[in-house]
Amino acid sequence: MAKFGKREKIILGIMTIVILYAAFDYLAPKKASPGLDTAQKKAELNTFVTDLTAGIGKDTAKTLGPLIFTRAEKEWTRDPFLDGKAFKARAEAKVPVKAAVLKSEFVYTGYLEIDRKRMAIINGEEYGEGEALDVKGFILKTVSPTRVVIENRATRKLLDVPLQE
């Protein structure tokens, strides 16, 4: 049999301690917990369930459906599929209408052409020609590799936004 080195002796010692602890933990008698009365807990659970079912009226099912639909139709304040950083970035990218008109906060950062369909990336969102922008009242008129033309529907004014690299 080969002579064990220092590393092998340490590993065997640790394994022996772990095996002894596991055997002691498995074979040692368990102490009964004083607060573990299953009959009492079962009775408490049964009373809770009966109180809960008695509290819920038969008319609740009739009012629950319309409540769900009205809540679903409301505008969401937060997208549940976005994490915190992505939600902040998206909220900051949406510019109010007045600020967009005054500051011209449209940032054209990308151009795509797929099967003769031209698309532009404006404020981090993809838009095709003729689509309405996230900023209400504005529509994307034309897309070219170097610039886009955005129309204000209220004033019929055209904004020429160059590509930013």
C-alpha cells in the first residue's frame, strides 16, 4: 500500500469526521418538540378553513370577474416583465409631448432594412415608416440611413432628425 501524503491524510480525516457526525445525527434519538401537537394544529386549520369559506359569500364570484377585467384594462404603471434597471431606462426614454416639442428629444440611433421595409430605432424603440411613436401626436414619415422625418400630427410640422452615431 502506498504511503499517504499530507493532503490525503487531511482529506481522510475530514471524511472520517463527517461520517461520524452523520452516523451520530442519524442514530441519535430525536427529542420531541413541545409545541408540535398535530391534533391541535389540525383543529386550528379546520376552523380557519371553515371561517374563510363562511366569510366568502356566494356573490363574490359574481363581482370578482368584472373586478379582474376592470383591473386588466387599466394602464399598467409598471411592466411586470422588466427588471428595475430596464424599467428605469424605459421610463426615462419616454418623453412627454411638450418636452419633445420644445427640446426635440428624438434620438435616431439605428437603421434596419428588411425585405424593402425600412425601420428606424428612435429613443431605443423600433418603428416602421408610417407608425405612431411612443410620444403621442407624432408619426414617423420617412426613414433613410442618415436621417428620419417625424411629423407632428397636431401642427403638421415636420422634424428632420439626423442619425447619431
